[in-house]
Amino acid sequence: MKSEELQALAAQLLNCNACPLRKDAIAPVGWFGNADSPIVFIGEGPGGVEDNYGCPLIGPSGQLLDKALWAAKMTRDRVLTTNIIKCRPKGNRTPTIEEGKQCAQLWLEKELSIIKPTVIVALGSVALHYLGSPELRITRARGQWFKSAQGFDCIATFHPSYLLRLAGHDQVVAKWNVFHDLEEARKKVLEITPTYQLMSQQPTDLFSLFKKR
Ligand code: SF4
């Protein structure tokens, strides 16, 4: 079963010491969600709150993502969220392309080979650069379908942390862009797996599921 395979992988991930990022993090942060989900959301890497709780996208960015998912009729318990890089870079800096590649080849690729999603949503530049190409710019590439090297159907959208840095009209426009990208992703998932329930009756309360570690 996929959930058992992911559980076994999570146990291995906790022992990873393959790069210097590990020494500044409490521990690697894996993934959260439904192992049978046909859709996977891939962010950048854990921030401080994520490192504290051991859950991807649980801090302010994650809360905004949850609202966007709810608007697009999806909930975190029914999809799967993960990151390119599993250990929090010191000071929340953006991981380099090389750091992302090393970690993703060790862990994300294994996750994806177990989950075999129908659709991947790349949240922000780091995921876009890994799944697509380092030359792509998120402002131009968002909302357009592309194939990852592994053959997954991918669409990119803005990372919620980018939305949080915007204000006023720019933020409103960017939020609508994200909403339309999520709707597009949902539409494709339902074309291929029409019976899968992408939404629970309530939003997922991640803070009731994860405690500080
Ligand atoms: S960032 Fe990735 S490769 Fe580096 S120690 Fe953490 S889990 Fe391992």
C-alpha cells in the first residue's frame, strides 16, 4: 500500500544527513496528506514553523494555501503536500538549485514514484526550476502545463509566501491567478480520476494533528 511505503520512506528521511542543511534544522520535514491523492503540491522547503512542527506548509504560507485550496474545492487531508528540500535552510533563505536537486533526487523522487500522481502543482520558483527548467520564470510560466523529466503533468503557480509579500491590487491579482491555476489543476485531476474526493467537509486543522517537536 502506498501509505505504508510512504511511512517507511518517512522513517528513512528522519535519518538523512546527506548535506550540510541538516545541521541547522531540528529535523527533516517530510510530506502530509493522502498517499492515494492524484494531486501533489510541491513547495520550496520548510520555514521556522514547519521545522518546529514537522509538517510542510503549516505556517502562514500554509494557512494561505489552505484557504486557496478550500476556495478551489480541495482540502489538505485529501491532497498531498511536500517540498523540494526537506531541511530548513538557515535564516529561511531560498535553497540553491543544487541544494534542491540533491535533496529532491534523494527524497522527492522516491515520494513521487510511490504516489504516482496524475497532476503536480509546483508552488513557486524553486519547484518550477526543479520540475521544469532553471531558465523558467514563475511570472511567465505559471498557469501553463509542462511535463517533468519523469513524465508527470505539472502546472506552476505562485508560492503562497510570495502572495504574503504583496499588497493591495497586486496581491488581489496574484491571488486570483493562483485560484485559476488551482481550478485548472483540479479540472485535470477530475478528468482523469473523476471519482476521487478532493475535498472533505471541513478544512484540515493541521495544528490539531501536529505538536511542536
Ligand atoms: S536537506 Fe535533504 S539531503 Fe540535505 S540533509 Fe536534509 S533531507 Fe538530507
